[in-house]
Amino acid sequence: MNANLSTAELRLVILLCNKGFTAGELAVALKVKASFVSRLLSRLVQLNLVSVQKQGTRKIISLSSASHAQVFKKLYSSRPALGVEKLFLGKAIEILIPLTGGELTYRELKSEINCSRSTFFKIKKRLGGVGALNEVNGKYSIPDPLVMEFITQYADNLQIILQKGLVGFTVSKRIGKHVLVKTESEKVPEYFVPTGMTRLVAEGLQIIGSGQQEYCFNLNEEARKIPIEEAFVHALALSSLQSRSEFILLGIFLKQSGSTLNPILLRKAAKKYGVEKELAEIRRTLDLSEKLREYNA
């Protein structure tokens, strides 16, 4: 799903921050054709930024009551100097979403976005000029708490939209633009890529089936090849959301496959998904187990 917003979409949402309009009134205010307004509304309704309600014979278009839409209004109202219309223009939102998962270097951020170096630094200059993007010691972050709140809730909303249709028990975790999902649903979108325990089982880990499958998907719906090291970390991250009951199984897999796993990729993935402590815990348990085995030998 395209997370970015066009100038026309931003102008329409800003208009609705003040009051409701009919489609005809929006066309006049934006100085565009009614058919163009209809196309804008179709996407903005899908993004839960606007809502349409019937009042008698008229349809009134208003700002959505969804949290991200209301934070946008708060941002627009409380930061007039920020210039929201220009702030989130182009690829700005795509650049900011990965930073909701924490600080990133340019190299790390570049791997998460789809834009040229020149485009990135042009947007960086615009965002940095109003305090929406900061760089300290080569690491980028979002210093403005209200900008962070909007981008975070906007990304959470995209996640909800893309997970819609899953049935049964489902647990998920979003890190930047990446979403990890454990679900009982038998039908999943084509952009869901098997990962975690599902992938480890395919690699030879023997466990009793739980009826749940683990997947990873990106907010831009682009499927990608997941290295086995990252799949292991995905399983660790999803297990840490619950009772950690799979930590023993993950320890077994790590012991059996440790020599074939790239330790650098493993550490990088653990850092990216915030499970460095959990990975260290499994390794300590394995080391202790090995020492006990040698002691009893």
C-alpha cells in the first residue's frame, strides 16, 4: 500500500480539519473537477483519514474520528509554522515510517525506502528545517513528539488495513514498515511471506503443529526474500510477545544450526527487531547446558 500522500490529498485533509464539506464544495475549494475529488475521497476513506455520512439528501465529508486523523488535525492546528501540506509531501512519510522503530543510520534507512539519494537528502533538508527529522552522529530520528505520534498511528492504521480479513487468533508486531504476524487464518494475502517458526520448520525443525503460521509483510506490500537468520529472529520476537514457550525450541534450532547461521546477520536482525536480550538469554542457556553436559561427561 502506498503510504505517501499527494499534495491534493493533503490539501483536502487540511480543509476537513476546519469543517465538513460536500463533494461539490470540496471541488470548488480545491478548484478541481468533481470526478477528481471522488478519486481522492476513495483513497482517503480507505486510509481512514476521512469519513462520509449521509445527512438528509446530502453526503457530508468530514475528518475521520480515527486516532491518526485526529493527531493530524492536532499537528495542523498546533504547528502552523510546520507547514503540514509541504511537510508530508512526496516520499516524506515513507522515509519517516521506518524511524518509528528507532534511530537508523543512512545506510539502514536507505535499505527501508525506495527513493534516490538526491531525493532523500532533499526531503531530509525540508524535514530537518522544521524539526521533524534530526541527525546526530550519523543516526536519524524524529525529534518532534507530535510528528512521531502521527507517523506511528498512521503506520499502525496501514497495518490494520493490510491485516484485514485474517480470521481466528492473531498476534502481530510492527517494527518500522515490517509487520510480524502469527495467525490461525488459513487464507492470507499474497504479500505475506512465511517466516518465524513456519520457516524454521521448513528448514528441518521438528515440532508438534500448533495450527498457527508465522508471516512477515511490509506496509508497501512488497514481498521479499527473508534470510534464515532474520526468520529465526522473527520467531524469537513473536514468541516474546506471549509466554516464551518456544524459546526452548529456538534454542534447539540454534544449537543444531548455529554453525550455518551468520552471526553478524543474526545480531543485526536481533537489534532491528528489539530482541537482543532474548537472543543473549538463549545463548547463555545453551552455554550453561553445554557446560553441564561436559561436567557430567
